[in-house]
Amino acid sequence: MVRVSILVTCVICLMLVVFTDHAQGLGVNWGAMASHPLDPSNVVKMLKDNGIKRVKLFDAEPATMKALSGSGISVIVGIPNEKLASISSAYKHAQEWVKENITKYDHNGGVDISYVAVGNEPFLTSYNGSFLKATFPALQNIQKALDEAGTRQKIKAIVPFNADVYESASDKPSDGQFRKDIKSEMLKILGLLKSNKSPFFVNIYPFLSLQQSSHFPKEFAFFDGTSKPVEDNNYQYTNVFDANHDTLIWSLKKVGYQDFDIVIGEAGWPTDGDKNANKILAKKFYDGLLKKLAKADGTPLRKGYLEVYLFGLTDEDKKSIAPGDFERHWGILGYEGKPKFPMDLTGKGNNNMLKAVQGVQYMDKQWCVLNGDVRNETLLKTELSYACSQTDCTSLGSGRSCDLDLPGKVSYAFNSFFQSRDQDVRTCNFDGKGTITKNDPSKGTCVFNIQIYSAGVRHQVTYALSIFAGLVFMTFLH
């Protein structure tokens, strides 16, 4: 009996190692701005297959919430910025939102909701104060509605901020302070978060530091060390992630909130759409970040555990490219749910590929390309401009995955347009300049995609086929 008990204990220990041997505090952002979204139930299965136990959403889409029910995955539910004005204007709107999107799923066997994210980077400088006055009252109303619904001890309201809410004139963390234009609103938010024992969520993007400044030292964006570390009050900074995090700590300290828990709501690296956005650099960034999380050594000012949500889960072809073409390529998985590069979530540096989303259905293996008879450069440029104005061409260009000649660019744009319209043959005409081929035109790193059936479309087709089959059966009976 003793031997059996020891054996059982060993098996349990082994199972714990297998299922919990991941970098501490690891979660992932799951966006929904794709023209052909994956089936949420298949995505949830993929998350579980890879041992990912935390997700952050940007809304409360019913199919996604239903798929997460009973999964055991901890979920952050988001409220889009566009809803802040309504929720801040009347408490009943907050009550209605909480009832429909939180209490509906907050039950045994439901969704394990940890936080409600009120807005997303609402104080971003590029928003020019659009959400400045609505954020605090919206946060206040949502927290009150959550408390009223009896979730106070379990679900808390937070605000995910971009790191641009604070700044440092010298680039040293100790000179960090909140921006003057938002300071009064920030103090109100900090007071409310503190009273509810809620953490401060901040999004930190070393890629953007590199992308926005030609003078930024490239090695400082990663975790491999630098020949020129930043020295600050006997602390040494070898990467911008740590420096940014500790600039926030100093900013909080200067307004009397130095002991706030901090959660990194977003951190990632895109794989296309910019000269510094590729799979090699993305892998380098994630390898360093995951090793850092596994060691749990924190930052110079705050040692220990860090909670980080990777950004993001899949590529999203409907995202705005106002900040840059890279915005549509943040996914650790492609649009079809396949991993782009090896990623070891244990932080041990193993060259493992994540498990892909299963059950994905592709459309026919056919592509729309430029008719080889068309050689007029002016016409080609006109067609390229038109097609790219209607579809996603963010992979085209020097230093990107599709550095093609003019005819190649036109073919890529034609195919992107064709696939985005679900391979409708009418969308491969282009006044006779387009033609459908069964030969894959992909070249090197440039992949000409084949569209997938989105979850909604597939369900509609299945439902329609079921009805058709039923009608046929009824006809047969008669």
C-alpha cells in the first residue's frame, strides 16, 4: 500500500510539472479584429493544449464567452473605448453592461472572469483627449455595478494604459512622471484602483521604442544585454522593458502610490509590416521575455514575479494601420491559427512549436494573379493602388516579407483582394488583368494566402445544409 501511495504521489507530481511548467504570470491577448475569425471553441482548445491559462479580451463577444465557459481559463473582459461615454453618462448603462456581459457568465461552470478592462489605452496621446473625461466615471460606474452584482471580492475593474501616460525627460527611470495633461484624471483613477486593491495595467512595447526612433540602440529592445547600459541611482538597465517598467514605479511613487501591483497588459513583437518586424526578431524578443519570466527576477526596482499578457494571439487584418502597417501582424499565430516560429512557454529556450488551432477549414487551393500579358507600368501601378486600397497589402515593401517587383506586387494585391472576398471569381477580373491559377505563386518568405472559412460562415453553411437535408428527407417521406 505504501508503494502504491508513493507511486500515485509521483504520478501526481509529474502531472503538475507537465501542466504547470510554464513561465510564471503568462497570459495572452485575444483580439477579434479579423475578417475571418477562427472558431472560438477551437481557439480555447488550442489555449488549453498549450497550457495557457490566462487571456485578455477587448470585448465580450458572446461566442467567445460561451467557448470560454467551463474552460478554467482566467479571463479579462474588455469594454471598447467607444462605449465609455455611454457608461460614464449614466449608471444604469453600467448596470446593463455588467448584467449582459459579466453576471450572465459568472456562475459555476461559467467563465472565470478576473477583471473588467474599462477601455483600452484611453489616454493614448494620439487620441487627443477623446476619452480623457469619460474614463474615470466609466471606471467608477463599472466598479459600482460589479459590487452591486456581488462580485467585489472576485472581479475588479481596471484600466489598461499605454506606457505613454508617463515620461522621463532624461530617459532615466528616476525622472519618470505622469504626463501633465492627464495627471488630474490619473490621480482620481489611481485612488479608485487603490481603494479596490486593483492593480495598475500598463502596455510596454520595446518594438515601438525601436520603430519610432532611428537613434534607439537596437540591442536595448531585447534581453541579451547591451554595451551601454543606463545607470540610474546605483541601478543598471540593460533593456528598455525594465527601464520602462521602473519609470512607471517612479511615476507612481511621486504621486504617493509606490506600492501598486503592476501587470503588463500587453507586450509583444510583430512579424511583418516594418523593417524591424519579422519572425527572427520576434522570436528573439519572446525568447528573452519568457526566460525572464521563468526566472522571476523582476526588474531592478522590483524583484520577483511579473504578470505579463503577450500581444497578441493571432494576426488581425481589420486593425487600423494608422500607427503603422505592423499593426496587423502582432500574432504569435497566423490568421489561420498556425504558430509562426518556435516558442517555449517554459522559458527554457527549447525550440518548440506551439500547438496550432485545429479544425480550420481552407477554401479551394486557388489564387488570383496578374495576367502575364499585362506589362504597361502605368496600368500596373493603377491596379496596385486600387487593390491595396480595398484589401490588406501590409506585407508588401522593402524589408518586409514580400519584397517583390511591380508585377509581383500586383499579383499579391490581386490575390489578397480575391481571398478577402471569399474567392468570388468576379473579384479576380480587374478589367481582364487578373486570372485564377492553381499553381501557388508564393516566393521565398512571401506567402500568397488561401482564405479560411470563418467560424460564422461555417456555422451558417452547416445550418443551411442541415435544413436542406431535412427538407430532402421530408420530401422522401411524402
